[in-house]
Amino acid sequence: MSFAIARTFPTRHALTRTLPWLAAAVSIGVLIFHLATDLPRHQWLTGASEADLTVESTVKAKVEPVATPSGSATTVSLSEIKCKTAGVSTESVRADRLAAEMGVAGRIEVDSDRRVEVRSRAPAVVREVHVVLGQQVKRGQPLATLDSPDVGTARLNLRAKQRELLTARIEADWKTKIADTVAMLAPQIVKGVDPEVLEKEFADKPLGAFRGILLQAYSQFDIAAHEEEKTTKLRGQQIIGEHPAILAKHTRQGLQAGLFSAIEQAKFDAAQQTRLANQAMKLAESAVVDAGQRLRILGVDENIQDLIDHADQVDKVAIDDDVTLYRIVAPFDGTIITKSAVLSQRADPIDLLFTLADLSDVWVTANVPESDLAKLPNIQGGTVRLSATAYAGRIFDAKLLSVGALVDPLTRTVPLLAQADNREGLLRPGMFARILLDSPVSEQVLTVPAASVVEVEGRTSVFQPVGSDAEHPSFGLRPIVTGREVGDRIVVKSGLKEGDVVVAGGAFVLKSELILQSSPDED
């Protein structure tokens, strides 16, 4: 009896210790069961991972038509008459042998011939900045306004030279008028016109010092002539002797010679003074030109001819003129690609303020491996194709500028440079690109007419005839993956096979009808 009791107590104690562990095991089993039922059945049974499913779906997307969104039509039907009116025609997918395409990694860069670093040509302080980074500017548009003492000094010197030019012009004009008057007076004196008449006639005409010289010499000659005439008469009447008559005659001759000498000298002196005055005026004009050129050296574009023509307005302009003002303007149409100019910044000639570039054309640079050099001569007409990651499926044309003559000994490549039209502004400097070249090796590819390819809801597709109703033909939309465009045909990478029939003409009309059928009816 005591033995039985001793055997029972240990068994009951063991069960008590085991029960918690059994309860935990049951809970874990229930949890595993629920997890198993929540996972997709086919994945649980086959053990396929999420990455495997992704790859499988991607492959199917390349070779199978992509399902359109729910509610969107994939088939369009037209009447036979409407098909003829729209010019719907079909063509079979064909296999063509084309040159294999070779791609070379490249980079979009700024055309260095249309890129300029804008700096101040004179020490200055930035007063105002007129542009921001990335802004497009026109030729002559102000970029910044500066304060420059050097420009102010040069501008004041220009004003002084303009005043000297104004004085020289007045002097030259005066000398010219005197010379003209002397040229008019001399023949009148030679003709013997009465001095009193000449004095009245030329009283209001400029003669300067020549008035006294010529008219005085003429008056003295006229007196001597009358004296000679009087003594000649008295000598003829035997009133006076021979000596006074001879004396009067020689006096008249001497004064006549002096008069002609004075006329000759006056004409020469007047012309010479005119020449000297005109020369001084030319020198003054040259001084204005030099002063204007000094301003141009400092970056101030002055109209020098206007400064010469309107020297008489220098004092009016100087009253309100801000002589230290200095504007930096755009040398050509372009885009601000760098900007470091800020308000109150000191700007020395070595300081870069802006970088302006014309991005209507960009350069494309690439390094062609030495092993691919044989493929370069196949470029027809110096034109290459270009693709960019940012614009998938779009091909840009570029003009080949040069192919390097030397192979880089380190990289074993040859530099290639091309120029692409960028008036749309799509190609940005620094963007990676891929230059596409035709290889000497050919490959067989599937092609369809370019007119067959349409884009519906962001998917590249073609229309294919479906059904056999001739009176109401139907066309189904089939997504495809396209490659490059060769002439009037497009390479098909996947989605079609050789011999498949696609719509070659009227695809755009079918696309329009499909969109109309997919649109919800309006009340």
C-alpha cells in the first residue's frame, strides 16, 4: 500500500510540469497555420520568391499584350465605307537585315565656342544684379550694374576732350570764314574798286587782322595813285619840275607792290590758319575717339560717332550723368549657367560674376574604344544618332564635328565630338547620353511601317485585324516594344512575329475611334 502511494505522487508532479510546454506548442502550431493560409497558395506550394514573380511578370509583359485598364476598349469596329474613307490598309510584319547598332557612352556639354565667362573689366562694386541663375537673356540685356571709380575717371576725361573738340570746331569755323572773306576781298582790290565802297561792303564780314592790313595798304596805294595823277598834270602844265613827278610815280609803284604783297601774304596766311585750325579740330576728334576707346577697354560701350557729332551737348549731359555707373550686358543670346555676383560685392577683373552659354546647340563628347574605330567610317554624311536616359525612346540627330587623330595611351580610346540641335532645350549640359553608330555587322530584325505605330494611354501599340466580318471589320490593339526608326519603318523588339498583319494606313483614325468608344457617355 505504501509502495503504490509512493509511485503515484511523482507521476502527477511530472504532468503538472509538462502542461505549460504543451500549451505553448499548440499556440505556435495555430500561428503557423494562420500564416500559411494568408500567403498565396501557389507561392506556398512552389516556394517561389517575390523576386521570381517580378521577373516572370516582366518577361510576360514583353511578349504578351498588356491588359488595358478596366472599362477601356481594346477593339474598334468600323463600317466598310468608313474604312475606305479613312484609308485603312494593312501590311505584314517583315524581317529586314540592317546594320547592327553600336552604342557609345557620351556626355552633353556646353559648346565652348558659345560660352563666355563674364567679368568686370575695371575694379568696381556691384550695385545691382538684374538676372538669376538659369535665366535666358538677350544680347545687350543688362546683367549687373556696378560702381567703378576708374570708369568715372575715364568718363570725365571723355567729357573734357569733347569740350576741347567744341572749342577747336569754333576756331576752325572762324578761320574758315576769314579765309573765305579774304578770298573775296582780294579780287576787288585788284580791280581797283573804291576803298570806301569796299569798306562798306565788307563791314559785316569777318576779316580779323587782315582787315587792317589789306584795307590800310589799299588806302595808302590809292592816295599814292591820286598823288601821282596830280603831279603828272602839274608837270604837264610846267607848274612843277620833273623830280616831284618822278617821286610821286615811284611812291605809287612801291605802295602798289606792297599792296600786292600784302594780298598774297593775307591769302596764304588765311588759308594756313584754316589748315591749322582744321588740323587742331581733327586732333581734338581723335582725342575724343581715344577717350571713348578707353571706356570701351573698361567695358563701357559708348557710341563714339555720336559723342563726336554731339560734342555741343556735353554740358547738358554732364549735369545728370552718373559717371561711375558701369553696366555689364550680355554679349549674345543665351542662358545664365553660373552666377556668383551679389549685392555690394567687390568685383575685380579676376572675379567671375556670370557664365553665359548659348544652349541652342550643344556638344556631345564620347570616347570610342580602339577596337571600334573601324565602325566610324560608316557614318553617312557626318550624322550620328543620339539617345538620352531622360527621354526614353526618343532619338536625336547630331552632326559629327571631329574624330580624334590620336589614341589615348591610357584609356585606348579616341575622342569623338558631335553637335546636336537643342532649340527645344531638352538636352542639358552634364546629362549622360548614348551615341548610336551603325556597325559593319548586320542583323535581322522585324520592322513595321512607322505609320502603324500609335501611342495609347502611354503604351506603344499597333492595330491588327480581328474577326472575319467584311462589312464591319474590327481591329484589336496590340502593345509592342519598339526600337530605332530606319527611314519609314520602325524596328519591333517584341510583341509581334514575322508575318503578323498590322494596320499600315489609317492607324490614327482607328486610335481616335478607340478613344471615343472608351470615353464615358455624357448626359
